[in-house]
Amino acid sequence: GAVVSQHPSRVICKSGTSVKIECRSLDFQATTMFWYRQFPKQSLMLMATSNEGSKATYEQGVEKDKFLINHASLTLSTLTVTSAHPEDSSFYICSAKPGVINSPLHFGNGTRLTVT
Amino acid sequence: SQKIEQNSEALNIQEGKTATLTCNYTNYSPAYLQWYRQDPGRGPVFLLLIRENEKEKRKERLKVTFDTTLKQSLFHITASQPADSATYLCALARPGAGSYQLTFGKGTKLSVIP
């Protein structure tokens, strides 16, 4: 089945530094990937839609200069959290949709970011 | 704005019983609704999709119903097992979103007690 790999699974960084999270579709091409954030006991909140070869579309309230998204190829999207602050600590999850009609989204296993 | 409510934050049931989870939505008429399973520290895993013209859908021990009049979906797990313990999320596609920008409910944490 379709597999989405997300790396790293956990990262701890100091306040003010930047962190890059990778999302790869391993056995399918994904023209569109999605980045979500999930706080404890809360729902997944869509942050941005990542389109291969073009700029990402950000949800209202998400700072595009802080959360940089690069969809470099049909199998790779990256999210960089710049100048991280403790309030950015969260669970970040990517998802991708195969091009097959009616195929559901496939999610990565998430990245637990802790900013100290 | 579109709102999804899963009105039980947690549900405990005895092994072998049927678990029923509820998802209600407002301010939208979705073409379909999806259910996902999420284990702690993991990403969601797709379980079932039901379209607006489908009343019921089954997959092994899972059954989903979709009542567009009540704006409600019910998710059933029959003959529940401890391995079914997880958080279950319902999700709707955004209006006019090309179907895959999903809005999720907060989820219901199911615990199946042996």
C-alpha cells in the first residue's frame, strides 16, 4: 500500500533555531501534500497545502515566513520551522494523496517537536 | 464556518461488545465523510469513506452510517477487541476544496477492556 515516510520522528531544539521536517511518498507520486499540526487532545489542524513546483497555500493564521514549505519533487515536501519558540512545540504530521481516483490520504507518522 | 463534533471524548467498552462513535457536523453538506484511526504518537490511518448517497458502508467488523438529514455519521466496531483501542477521528473535506483539504474532529478515544 501507499506509504508516507516522515523524518525525524522526534526533535528537540533550542529556542531561536530552525528545524526541517521531511515528508516523502515512498511508492507513489504526490503532486499535493498537506501539513497538519496537532496539540494534545486537539484535532489535527491544517497548516498548509504543498503543491509540487509552486508556492504552498497557507491557512489563515499560519505565518508563511515562519513555516517554510518546499515541495521540491513529486515525492518530497519539507516543512521548516524557522526561529522556533516553545509555543511551536507540537506534533506535526504530513499527508499525501496518490493520483489514483478515490484514493484516500496517507499520513506520515508525525514529528514531535519540542522547543526548549 | 464548518464545524465537526465528536461528542464523546472517551469511550470505554467491554471486549466483545459493539462500540458506537458519533460524529456530527454543521454548516456544511459534504459529498463524503471519512473515518481514521490514530494511535498515540502516530499519524492517522484511513479506515472508511462514505459518500452522501450511501446510507451505510461496511468493512470487516467496521460499519459506518451517514445521515445527511441529521448531519451525523455513526461508526460501529462490532465484537470489539483490546487491539481496537485507539482514537478515532472523523473528517470532512472542505467545501470546494477539491476534496482533500480535510477538517478533522477532535476524536474519540476508545478503550476496549478485556
